Amino acid sequence: MWDWIGWGIVVLAVWVAVAAFVGVLLGRAVRRRDSQVPTSNPESFPAPRAPAPEPPMSSERRPRS
């Protein structure tokens, strides 16, 4: 009975160790990617978007002429 409990503990310890290792690798990859992103202010900003056209007035709201 204690044999499968021992194996379960070993498998759990290996699982935690592999998860920690993968987490460290992912953290380093993200940190390396973030260091490549320029942090200075951009020299030009994108052009502003054109305002959306107003929807046509319904006959109920249209002024009478």
C-alpha cells in the first residue's frame, strides 16, 4: 500500500519541479521580449480617426419645411 503512495509523492515532486522550470523559462522569455520593446516616446502619433457619420434622421424627427 505504501508503495503507490511513495510513487505518487515522487510523481508530484517531479511535476512541481518541471512546472517551476517551465515557469522560470517563460518568465525569462517574457522579460527578454519586454526589454526589446522601445520605452521612449514615439516621435509621431497616428492620425486621429474620422468622426463617425451621423445616422439619417427618421421622418418623425425631420423638421417640417
